[in-house]
Amino acid sequence: MSTASDRPAVPEWLSAPEDPNALTPIVWPAGSDRGDDGVLRVGGVAADDLAARFGTPLYVLDEDGVRSRAREVLAAFRHAAARHGGTARVYYAGKAFLSTEVVRWVTEEGLGVDVASGGELAVALAAGADPARLGLHGNNKLLPEIAEAVRVGVGTIVVDSRIEIERVAETAAAEGRVQTVLVRVNSGVHAETHDFLATAHEDQKFGFAMADAAAAVARIRELPSLRFAGLHCHIGSQIFGTAGFAESAARVVELHAALLAGGEVPLLNLGGGFGIAYTSTDDPTPIAQLADGIVAAVARECAARGIPLPELAFEPGRAIVGRAGVTLYRVGTVKPVRVSDDLVRLYVSVDGGMSDNARPALYGADYSARIAGRRSDAAPALARVVGRHCESGDIVVDAEYLPADVAPGDLLAVAATGAYCFSLASNYNYVPRPPVAAVSGGAARLIVRGETVDDLLARDLGAPHAEAPGVASASRTSEESA
């Protein structure tokens, strides 16, 4: 876990803006702006209205932003594949942000959904997703999860070990089904990302080494209850550029070609993990450029080996939902701290923290913030936005320039929180997890209610009026019940 002392006082990439009210377009949701009153609006809804209605902290999702991004990504990969005579499918990463409403949005726009647990599978099914368009991931899928996936007809299970091959085969045989599987392989290509986010290293928990994959596929082909559909490779997350994907494609296509000697290999899933902008200095590769570059690389490798281009699948990860999210907080205290003789930093404490956004503590992730409820004419001041938890690493935004008059009671917005904030949320210090509101066309609605302290106590069987296991709490505010 990173702490404040691990970081420079002012990162090299950060410079004071001319206007600390200005929104960097690539960071904030496409449907966001500031009115004449200086109030941030997302999806046509004012931030102060959202805070008054739903409270803070509050996750806000721009529905139109999620939908349009899903359409854009799917079209980019389909068009790229079509230029080489192929087809492509795209899966939404449930682990980035999952709720029944979001599943409906992305599936209505043509995407499949990746799930990585029984809980994520249950949410996707509750949303009405077609099981055939779901993929199940994980390095240690529990037996009940495998059984449920096979029972409902999940389209693909991505197997991660020899033990898992046998477990899926036995489960499918008992159900009288033939289960389609992909084999996850480690290409050995290291994504240019944080070590914790890179997932194609040889020495890590996911997938088969390239040298072991052929034997795994041979075993699958021996089992009548399994159908081998192809390979899966994922080189990491928050990746900019196509170089890593091109190198990984060369290695995976080599294996793909060798496997064709033993039977069909109709699908190649190259993962994704495409990056988004969290700060003004981030420069994510446009999705059409990514799609063209990756598909062209695969097509070249296939042509060089005289094999047909398989159907391609991609998992864009946070690239679908990340930018569409904003988190609203209420400022509680502001404290100037002298960092050096010539530098004072404002510590701006908000009513959330690492319980609703663990990424800065986990990865040292950077974010952008703005005062959301008003416009300020004050000069920019170096600030660190911190949470309310009893942890020195409880940092929401490590370094940002905010108006020098930021004060208790101000509404603060943090951008690009649509991915891996809600999904990583915790109850640290027994803080209830925030609600999620969706905005679209000037209207807002709650799509996930916030927790209450009553919810937390309901699970503690030593507390008065605690509920028995399996009984959900009905406690909620009147607004959330509406």
C-alpha cells in the first residue's frame, strides 16, 4: 500500500492550470460541462442537485456515455476485422463495474459480458443477459460456480489449469452437456503498466505457460463433455498503444497455428485492458487506432503462416465504463501543511476515501478533481484530497491544483471513477458503501442503493435485531426506496 511519504510533493507531470475550474475533456464524461453558475453537470444533471437528492459520497454514471462507448468499441473492432475478412466480438468486463442496469446497457448495445465469480454471474443473469454471451474467468473457479455456469449454458469458460479442465469436464458430463472452453495462455509479453495489473508474466497465477498449452488442449480434445474453442491471452490493464498486443499476437498465433493440426480452433481472444485518461497528461490510444493495429497484427501473423483469420474477441476492460463515472464528495476539513520552506499543501478531507476508491492506495493511481458546486476566482493551490479513514495511505487524489478558497462544505468531484471503484469498495472503519446514480438526458435515478449502518449491523449476529443468515436488510432511505 502506498503512503503520502512515498510520493514526491509535486509530481513531474503536474503543473498549475490557468483555470482550476476547467474540465479536461478527455478525463471527464463526454456529457459533462459547467453552467454559467460554475456547477458541474453530468448527463445534464447538476452535481449539487445529485448531492441533495442522493447524498455523498455518490457514484454517478453517465448512461449515455457508457452506451456510446460500448457502440464505439464494438464498431471499431468489427470494422477492423471486416477489413481482413473476419469477424469480432467484444465483452464487457464485469469486474470493472457491475450492476443489473449496466449489464442491460452494454448487452443492449451488442456486447457480451465477462464474469469472474458466482456473484458476478448471478448479477448478469438477473439482468436478463443471454448466458450464451457470457464468459466465465478466474484462476480458481469454485465447484458451485462451475456447476451453475454449465447448468445455465454460459457460452465460454476460460480454463486456467489442468485441474480446472477436469472439474469442468466432470461437471458438464454430469449435466449431460458439452461445455465450450477457452485455454488461457501467458504469452510472456509484459504490459507497460503497474506490476499488479500486468497479467501475462510467466511467474504469476493466471493461465498456462506457452510450453504447457498444447498438452492442455490435447486433454480437452480427449474429453467428450468439452469443446475446445480457442485460446485466450490477456497482457494487462490500463495499456496505451499497440506494441505489446502485436508482440503477444505473434506468439499466440504461432501456438494457434500449431493447434490447427489437431482440430479446429475457431476463436482467438486477445483480451484488452485498454487505458483511459485519469489526468490531463494521459494520452490513451483512440479505440479505432487500437482496433486497426491489433487486428492488422493478427492478420499479418496468420497470413505469414498460411492460416485463416479466426474469429476474434476482445475485452476492453475499463475503456467502456471508466470515463463515464464521477464520484461526488463533500469537503469536511481543509488543512494547510508546510511541506518545505517554499511549499504549502492543502489537505482537503472528504466524506469518503479508500473505502469507495481503493486504487490510489493499491496502485498509487492518480486522479483529477474539481470543485463541483460553484465557480471560484481564487488562484490554484496545490492540494491532496484525502479520505476519512484511519490510514495514512487513505488518499483519493494524491496531487491536484484546486482553487485556494476550497472550504468545508464544498462539493468535490473526482473524475474517471467508473471502473474499479464501486467494484473494489469496502466497509473499512464500518463505513457504508455509497449509492450509484445513473444520469441521462437531464434526469437521474438510483440504480444501486447505498448501504446503511443498519445494513452492516444486520450481518452481525451479536447485535440487537440482527437478521438470520440469508435475510436481506430492508433498511433504506425514502429516496432510495422511490
